[in-house]
Amino acid sequence: MPDTVPTYELYGEYLAGTRADPMHHETIVERSSKHDWTIRLHRHQRLAQIFLFQTPGVYTRLGDLDFRSAGPVILVVPPGLAHGFRFPEDIVGDVISLRLSLLDDDNAARIMRFADTGGAVLPEPDSPHFAVIDMLMGQVREALRNFGTGRAALLETLIRLMLIYLEGDRTDARPLGPLPARQEQTLHERQAQAFCAAVEEHFASAMTLEAYAREIGVSTPHLNRLCRRILGTTPNAVIRQRRLVEAKHLLEFTRHSMADIAARAGFADAGYFSRTFKADTGQTPGMYRRQQDNG
């Protein structure tokens, strides 16, 4: 295992923005296709994840455990556990990320029981409730799109059902090898996390890199080295990504004008916002909003 394993909120996006939802859902294609079908070894300090791969041939690194799936499989990855993947290009699968601080006590306790045992690897033959868990994944996806009354309670209930089934299936599953150990954060990872917390607080302002560096107690050159080493990108790219995440949220869930969205997300003007957004997504902000409206 490499000496430094980066800690991400979501892979490729150190922080994805503070939201009221306790979970985030993606298809595997959504993220892996942007990274040449390879997700390098990383970990999440405050997130647990549930992966469900329908496609065989997924190479997985989970702590010190390496294996290639022979068929559909579910993985439960608790906070702090290093993991990485190499996917076939025809991958079919989903991942749910759970933010521990927003889960109720019962669901958080269930996640931490998985942390105590190094997570879980559940091939379909060893998971009697595989089809049920797959169905619950679909219900979570639909619930996240619905902002009606009772949404929060529905999400908590779906999480609880999924975790109950996973706990039961884990008890009967065959072990694949020694349980991997949880790794602690390094000083540089803690500094990178502090920078991202500062970005979360100040991304909509014109705060300079020098000011960010002062806030977390490092020099500006050190902040640049830190981000490149731990996050694989520059401090400005982290700030820009956070602003784009905010802009996407505002485009999807509000009717604010483009100028207003640009200002709220921290871009200097609407023209710069539009150019940056298109460079990142391949779409203008207006195209993105129409696509979300029609989805």
C-alpha cells in the first residue's frame, strides 16, 4: 500500500458541499468514466459507502485485500478504510455514500459495527437478500429526486432496511481473507481536510489563497504542495470545483437567474461562470438546467 492514501469526501471531489441529505447516490459509470475506469486507492474519513456491482471482473483493493469479482457483489466500506477499483467499461452498478453526521443514531451505530469488522464483501451467492438490496438502491435513487413531504423519514427508513439486510447477510457470508485494518489520517491529510473545510465556508467569497493558507496555519507554497500531493490537484481547482457543485445545485433546484447563480456560487461574473461551467461539463448552464428539468 502506498505511504500516502488520500482522504476524499467523494472521489475526485474532496468535498461535495454541505447538504441536508444523509446520503449521495451515483451510478458507477457517472464517476469512473471520468477517471479512465480506474479509481485509485483513497479513503473517506466521514463517509461510509455501499457499492453494488452487477458486472463481473471488477478489480478491488480493500485495505490489504485484493480480488477480482467473479459475479455480482456488494461491498460495504466503512469510514477510514482505503479502497480502490479498476472497472470494465461495461460496468453496471451503483454506490451510495452515507454521511455519518447526518444519520440517526441507529443507522450510525449499524455503520460503526461494520467498521469494527473491517466492512463486508458479499458476492451474490453469499447474499440471500442481494435482490432486495438492489431494489432498495433503486428506491433510494428515486427518493433523492423527490423533495416532497416525508422525504427525510423515507431516506432514513430505506437506509435502515438496507443496513439490516446487509448485517444479516454478512453474518452468513464466507470470509475472503484477513479483515483489512482501518488507517488513520496523516498530518498532511488533516491539513488538506482543514483547507477543504475553509473552502466550504468561504467558497462564495473572493478569499485569496494566501488567506486560506493563513487560516489553516501553513504557507501558500505549502498549501499548493499539500493539495497536489493529497488531492492530486491545485487549491484553485478545489475552490473552482466547490463553486461548480454549488452552481449545479442552484441550477437544478432554484429558478435564480444566471447572474444570481454566478454570484451565489462565487464566480466573478456570469460570463466567466458560463465559460467555466461549459469547460467542466461540456454544457452551458442553461443546457444543464434544461436537462435537469427534463430528467
